[in-house]
Amino acid sequence: MSLDAALSQLLTDTISLASVSSVGNSGQPSFAAATAYSARVEEDPQLIERVSERDGARTLIQTTHRIYLDSAREPLLGDRCWLPGDSSADPLLAREVRQVKRLPGLTSGTTSHYEVRV
């Protein structure tokens, strides 16, 4: 993944992401260690529609922030996200990744960066 230099200069924030590493018998997820990433964070409350892959059910979900993220690893739904200034050592401050969009690169079929909603 290659982010255009002009876009890279706009990513002045730092967020942390932690992915689900396992799920216990009770359905509770465990998370890997958080990793810091360059990002641009914008407060942007929205209701988004999520469609269940299992049964096609539609659900409206409230999000509070839009994040533009430069990462080699694609964020996944359910990952934990800590916004700038929040300590990734405090799980109570984590927000759930609720939507991920791949944004196209200059070369056909490539991804430049991600738009994430939490």
C-alpha cells in the first residue's frame, strides 16, 4: 500500500488499534497488543447501516468519528480503537471499529488508505 505524499501530510493524529486475537467459550473476545498508526481523525456523528452476512438483517449503528488511516494491515470490524490522547492501556476508552472502507490508490486495484468509522 502506498499513500500519496500530499495525503500523508494530512495524517497528523495518532490512533491505536488492537485486533481480536481469540474468542473464549463465553463469546468474549481477547485482544492483541495495541499498535499505533498515523491517521486523521474527524468528529463526524453518523448513523450507518450494517447488513449481516449471516442472514441479511439490516441494523442502524451510531458512529462518532471518521478516521483516515495509513496502515499495511486492514482494520477489521470489532477491532478496538483508541483516539488521539486516549491511553491504549485503558480498555474502557477503546471504541469499536464499526465500518471499514478501502480507498483506492493511483494504480488500478490498489488500496491507498482506509476510512474507518468508530
